[in-house]
Amino acid sequence: MNQNKLTIVIDKPVEQVFEFTTNPKYTHLWVPSIQKEVTYDVPPKVGTLYKNWDFNNELSTYQVTEFVKNSSFTLADMDKNYAVRYSYTKLSENSTQMDYFEWMREGKLTKPFTQDILNNLKVILEKQV
């Protein structure tokens, strides 16, 4: 598989879902493979670098290639072979559809996101006041 698309509806405003998923201080709470994520630009913008460490302390670096507040957010690895786009659709004042699409230009995805990861995000966000 060289691409993966997942969708979830979260009962929170689009602004809240967007801010939570683009803020590196929250990533480790909902993405089980990430121990820590940092960036020096909050909020991010095109060109921002995200650095994440997994539980083996291995570093991965991604660059923001698209950023449209409350609408879309795309990251690519440094050699531009892997990319992921988050798209956000406001369904109502308190409901957001988030589409997660990741792909490889060459090769196959080795650790594709699963629906369980997005379900975890939904649980965490919907518990927030």
C-alpha cells in the first residue's frame, strides 16, 4: 500500500480540532508511536519543521508544505517521498470531519495510520471542555 485515507467525525468545533492536531505539545497524547514532537513555530506555517522522536529515540523530521488555518495541513519528510495531509470540514458549530491522507511517492507505507489512532483522537478531544 502506498497510500492510506481515513476519516473521522469529531464533536468539537473545527478551530479546536485544527489547533489540537497541529500543536506538537499534544501529538504524543493521540499518536502512539510518537514520544515527543517539537517545532519552533506555533502556530505553524509553510516551511515549519516538526521533529518527532519515537520510543526508540529515533528522530524524524517533517516540513509543512501546505497550511490553511482550519482547513488543511500538509507535512512531507525531508526527501519529499512521504507526505500526509489533514483536511478539516466544518459540519456544524460543534462537529468537524477530519480526513487523514498519507502517501508515498515511491515504495510502500511501512507504518500506516489506523482508524484506532483517529478514534483515540476523537475520545481525547471530545472529553475536553
